[in-house]
Amino acid sequence: MILGLMEPSGLIEQGGPLVWVLLGMAFIGSVCVVERLFYFHRARINVSNLLVGLSHHIRRRAFAEALHEAARAPGPVARVAHAALLRYYLSRADLRDVVQETGQLEVPRIEKNIRAILGVALLAPLVGMLGTLIGMLNTFQKVTEQGGFTGPAELSAGVFMALITSVLGLTVAVPLYLFYLYFLGRAKRLVHRIERAGIEMVHLIADAREEEEFAPFRGEVTAGKKILPTKPQPGK
């Protein structure tokens, strides 16, 4: 009997129509999990290496090369850096607004389908419990129709069949909730990297522009210091 229940046909036959609902929820959750796995795999990038490479181009005022490197890099962090480089001529405050707006536009992409995974993980046990209660009601209804004369074997079989939906609901919910926690942590870390990259890009671009603007003045000061006459030493 147990081996028969383990087969898909046995589960559907003994568990009732709610088994189809649970199987559909499991399919939806699996699709969301696979989609998020591919997304976070594509979004993997070494933020430190990206910022170091872009800083070399920015200090040389090679914004075209920096734009090309940021466009080649995958993920939302590179897109935020690319948006900042496109508007390198703006002031520091305006650049900060640009990277904040770009980062906010990336957040819905990062959190996509994570709530759906949580919803399936929370609803699956409830659907399983509903199936169990419906199965128990059917079992007691059969007992009542037979005038209370039902053998222990029939009663235990009915209860066992009623528990199928609860087992299936928990089987769907537990791994999906673990995936939800995993994706939630990945999403928070990715948002933190976006904020870090945006702040670094604003400082790199603004500092490079200010350094170029004040370069002639610094050169004059340095040259003036070099031609200052030395004070004569006393006693000479």
C-alpha cells in the first residue's frame, strides 16, 4: 500500500483533487527557483576588480574606455556604474541622485519571484492541512453511514490516506522556504554591492574632475615653492 502511494498515480488517486493543487504549486515554485538561480548566477561579479579597472580609466579621463568596460560587465552593479559614467559631467550631488535612481530601478529585478517562492512555501502546508481535514471528514462520514460499524483497518486506511496532502504540502514547503531564505540573503548582499559601487563611482568621477580643475593652480603653487629663495643662515 505504501509503495502504491509513493507513485504519482497513487498520490493523485488517494489524495484527492488537492494533490493537483499542490503539484501545481510545486511546479510554480520550482520555476521561480530556477529563474532566480540563473539570475544570481549571471549577476555574479567581483565589485572590487570592476571598480579598480574603472578607476584607472577615470583617472586618465578615458571615459569611453570606462563606458565600454562597464557595458561589458554583467549584472546590476555594472549597470549602475555605466549610468554614472554616462553622466560624468554632472555635479557630485546630481551624480549621487543618478546612481540612487538607477539602483532603485534594479531592486524590483533583484526581488523578482522571491515573494512568489515565499507565498508557495506558506500556502502549501495550509492546502495540505485542508486536504487532511477533508479526508478526515470523508472518513467519519463513511463511519456514520455504516452505523459506526467500521473495522480498525478501514479506519486507519482512511486516516492514512487523509494525511497524504499534509505530507505532500510539507514536502513542497520546506525546500521552497529554504530557497527563499537563500535568495533573500543574496538579494540583500547584491543591493549592498550596488550602493557601494554607486558611492565609489560618484567619488571617483567627482574627484577626478576636481583634480583636473585644480591641477594648474597646484602646479603654480609647486613652482612657486621651488623658486623661493632660501633664507641666509645666521653667522655666515
